[in-house]
Amino acid sequence: MRIGAIIQARMGSTRLEGKVMKELEGKSVLSHVIERVEQSRLIDEIIIATTIHDRDSVIASEANRCGVKVFRGSEDDVLSRYYFAAKENNIDIILRITSDCPVIDPNIIDEMVDIYLKSNYDLVSNAGIDAGKRTFPRGLDISIFSLELLEEAFNNSTRKYEREHVTPYMYENSSVFYYKNDKNYSNHRWTLDTPEDYELIKEIYNHLYKGKHDFYMRDILDLLKGNPELFKINQHIEQKKIK
């Protein structure tokens, strides 16, 4: 049984063009995401799932430089990109992670994989389409599901948003376990989608990154608690809605 993190990445972004290749402390956002996911004890493979578009060749090159696998597929049908990436790499259990999460937490990854392996749920998530069930900061989003469920979604998803966002069919047609924090931190936004998000992420890295990834969710929460002006940088930003 092979467990793989498939990280979707592309250069096109309506609010922050080329965000995954933005610079953070001398490295690309994508390389930081990869380094953090590599700290997981339970993941066997990391695959960067990008598109066949010419502009995304830089992402493929960066992934190769970082020593992880690359799959290139449809730009708009992200569900098919995940399905064929998993099939090509013989992945049995898939973690869906997005490349705009440069503070993704490997400890949370392993906690959730452990839950998935010990439970009978089809899908384990700390995010989901129901914002009311979120307790983790946005930017630590993880969804875990089997190749069989991914294949079912691939074969049965017909609506545009189901193809663009990978997991909507799964949330609507399977048993879901929502992994929740002991306190609700869903008002925190640590994803990278706007210039304001980038400013906050740069501040987090400036304060906590000293050449290695040894800071995690609790460290960032402590930083923002001690520096409330940082929290305000992007608190007005609204997450894009699934259409």
C-alpha cells in the first residue's frame, strides 16, 4: 500500500500570478511546500501535478530540482490530473495538498494519515466544502482518500466545479471524517492567493525560518498572538468561492 501526496501547482492565478514560484527566504514557495511535506513520516511519494501548459514547465523543472516526481495533465480538469497522477505512480492512498500552502504542517499530515488508516471513513479532511466545520487555519488544508474513491469521482463527476476542485463529489457521496482542532482557528488565513497573503507569509518566514523547517502551527499561532499587527495584514481577504 503506497501513500502519496499529490500537490497541485500551476503558474496561472487570477489574484497572484506565478504565486508558487514566488521567493521566500531565497527559495521558491513550491520548494518550501515540498520540504515541509517531506518531513512526514508516513508518506511514500510526493508528486507535483501541474499542467501541460508551456508556462508550467518552470514548475516541472523546480519539482525535478527538488527531487520529486512530476505529472503533467489538464489545466482545467484537475480531477483527471489527480487520477492519472495517482494511477501512473501506483498510489493507493492519496493526500490532496495545494502548492499555495507554504506553512503546511507535517505533524498534522501524519495525525490525519494515522486516523485514515485506522478508520473506515472514505475521506478524512480538516477543510471541506462546509466552512462551518473548519477549525484549522486556511493554508493547512489536507484531504485523504483512496484511489478507488478518486476513480469513482473521476468516472461520475459531470459538473464543472467537480472537475475543477477534485473533492466535491467525494464530500457529497461518501463518508467523511472532519479532523478538528481543540480550538477554532479558522479565522487565520495562511494560504497564498493575494499580495496581502504573500506579505503575511513573508513576515512569518522572516520571523521563524532560520534555514530549516522547524516551525509549525503552534509556533505561528504564538508569533501572531505576540504580534497582532501581522494577523491584520490579510484578515480582510475573502476566500474564493467554489462556483
